[in-house]
Amino acid sequence: MSRFIEIVEVGPRDGLQNEKTALDVPQKVEFIKRLEAAGARRMETVSFVNPKRVPQMAGAEEVSAALPADAGKSRIGLVLNMRGWDRAVATGCDEANVVVCATDGFGIRNQGASTAEQMQALADIAAKRDAEGGPPISATFSVAFGCPFDGEVSEDHVVALVREAAGLNIAEIALADTIGVADPWTVRRRIEAVRKVAGDKKLRLHFHDTRNTGLANAYAGVEAGVDILDASVGGLGGCPFAPDATGNIGTEDLVYMLERAGFETGYDIKALIETAKWMSGLLGKPPAASVSRAGLFPA
């Protein structure tokens, strides 16, 4: 196969936000540089959230300032509201990923706003970008497959949100299984449903491996025609506002699976494993990703 699957590395953002150990700015910058050396070309590097609520994400401006501009790389800042957008613009982020919670239960706890209020914030950010300029915008719908507080999230509800977002001047729409409850068959059906209303927007998928279905869900997404997937080196990740949250699918696991099948990813898997082990030393725990624990095959 010559099909290229773009893997957006989210380790420096989603990977670190739920860790007990908070890294300093030089450590975060080193992490990002190691990931870029391993092949990451799109990466969530910072989160423009209140550091009082998520102290692990402090220092977003300092991290961004320490990364010289590179035309071959895109550093993404996570944004929740207009204040976050203004910070992303001021720091010169290459992209802004605006997160909208698909349920009120999660939205109130995670962002202090209902889904409708977050959709309005997305619309306001897109309008300000159109009027004043700024980086490209993607929208991620978190808990798009299930919510820890509101339970099941219906396909019709997700489709309605995607339809509304598709009417805005944004480049990409992502569905996130924030608490790892999806299954491959639901993933395929949901992709088919949202594709009908997404228009020309690119689709991206974001899976957590909470119940050991993350890679199966990624496989289903690729089979359904999605070419952009999030992953976190070492299987790091989790949400501070979701009970028992665990990590994303490991970047090295996803790369191993795809490249064994003949897909292209542009990553150096050995460098990913080295980076995962380096980070595990900083955090004081072994990598969750299977490939970093078991090694490559053939050795």
C-alpha cells in the first residue's frame, strides 16, 4: 500500500495533562523536539487553558516561544474559548484546535459551559479569525462516543453538531472517544453518518485505549477512509475531568500496526520507542504502549 496515514502527535498536550508529575518548560520543549526528530509533523504542543485548573499545561507561551518556526512542522494549540484563541494567536501557533464537548454533563465539568455555549464559542472564534486573521482552526468533539456523566451519545446528536460545525470556516473536524468506550462497528457507522454532513471538511479521529479497543477503533477508522488519527507516544494521556481516564493509543503502537500493513506514516518507530522510554523515566512509570514494552518484530 502507498496510502499515507497522518498521525497527529498529542503527547505534549493530552499525554501530559493528566500526569501527577508536572514537567517544566525545558523538559516539555525537549519532549517536543524528540518527537519531531522521530517524524512528528503535526503535534499538539500546548493547551491554552487556565493553569489553575490544569497545572500540567502551565507555560504554554514559554513553550511556544522556545520552538523556532519551521515550515515543515505544524504546532497546534488547544483552545476552549475566546481567551484561549487570543493567546494562541499572540503566540503564533500554526493551528488552533477548538474542543467542544458533545454533552452538557462533560462540558460543565470540563469547560464550565454547555454544548450550546461551546458551539457558540466555536462560531465566534471562526468569525473573529475570518475578520482579523489567524491560524487554521480544527474542531474536536470530545466524548463523541460516550460520556462518563450523561452516558450514551447518540449518532443523531453527533451528526447535528458536525453539521453545524461544517457551516463554519474551519479546516477539519475530529471525533474523540475521550473515555475509550467506542467499538469498531460504531466507529464505522459514525464516520459514515458524519461524512454525509461534513462537506469538504477533513475528518480526524482521536481514540483512548481505556477498554483495550483503541487500536481496533483506529483500524475501523482507516478502513472507513479516515486518513488522520491522533496518538500519544508511550500511550500517555487522559482527561483530568473524566473519572478513571487513561491514555491515548500509543503512537508507536499505531505506527507499528499501520506500517506492518504497508501504510506510510513518516515516523521512525525506533526513535518513538526511545522517546517513550525517556519520558517514562521523567514520569517514573513504564510506558503503557505495547510496542515500547515488547519491542519490535523482527527484532
